[in-house]
Amino acid sequence: MTKTGKPACIHVADILLGSYVSGPGRRNVVFVQGCSIRCPGCANKDFWEPGVGKSCNIKQVAKRLVSGDPEGVTISGGEPTDQLPAVLELCDKIHELKPDMPIIMYSGKHACDIERMHKELLGKIDLVYADPFNPKLAKTEKERGSGLVPVGSSNQQVVHISGRYNYHSGVRSTPYTTDTVFELRVGPDGTLQLSGFYDEGRVDECRS
Ligand code: SF4
């Protein structure tokens, strides 16, 4: 905690710079560590356990997330609302550095719960992709690539907080249009990092 009572640190599982599969345009993404929702079929099970990721200084994370002049920042997980005070502080730090930086959040909470948080999120987060992943309603890679909503299952909804990404409002016009549904990065040590939305079996395919 800082002297003002605000959180100084956030538990982070990973940071991905320059992703095209986490919302409109080129985005820097933080995956927070810890998820209490635990949807069946979740692709990010490594991010479930709370407190095991890196405890990172929020200011430093914000600096990384605005680096390289991205279209915006995406906060994913894990479940960002499990660390809501730290996530909101992260948004404030991002906006201190880049006041107009759009921020999108993924949450497994139901859209109605996100709407109840509207006041807390207002001025900090522009849009939330909400609702738990449902494997019975999972989209195929093709459906994900052709849709405007980059989510894993068709029950998941978009909650517009600011209207900035509401293309029907005319406020902003950078829709999510990409054929890219997943990204595979190979680290210098040969480690594989797969992100985005992909069909079951894709991980094994990439390893082989
Ligand atoms: S909310 Fe996200 S990270 Fe948590 S279990 Fe569901 S899909 Fe996985």
C-alpha cells in the first residue's frame, strides 16, 4: 500500500506487448494472476492460483503497458476484478502517463455484475468483455476471426462503459477486424507463448 492507502503492487502472470488478438488494433496486454471464477475449459489455468505470479510495482507495469504507442491496453487474466483496487490504480497510472489511452478489460463476471460496477469503472475502463467462458458455446477459430467481438464463447457480452468503442455511437471507429485469432511467440530459450482464442489441440499442435 502507498501512504494514500492505494495499492502499490499488482500480481501479474504475464505482459504481452504488441498483440493483435486482444481487442481492436495493436495492444499491450497484462494478464493478472489469480481467478476465483474457474470456468470449465479455461485456456489460462496457469493464471488461476492467486498470489503466485510476480508482485509488480503498479507504476512500472503502467510504464511498460504504454510503451511503443499502442492503440490501447487490455487487462486480462486471471480475473481482473479479483484485484479490482490494484487494477483501478493501474488504470489511473496509465492515464497519468497517457491520458487518452483506451483500456479494455476481460472479466469472467456476468455482464450485470460489471454494470453494477459502472461507477467504479467509469473514467478508467472503456469496455469490458464479460461473462464466464462456456465450453458448450465455444466459438470456432473461424467464428472468432470473422466476428467483431474477440471472446471465446458466444454467451460472452460486451459492456460499454465509456462508449468509446461503441461503433454504433460514432465515438470511435477502430473496429476489431482481423483474421488473426491466435499468436504464437517463440522465446530465445525456445519457450512457446500462445495467446488469443484457439481450438483445443492447438497447443499440442504448436509443440510438435
Ligand atoms: S474468468 Fe477467464 S481466466 Fe478465469 S476461469 Fe474463466 S476464462 Fe479462465
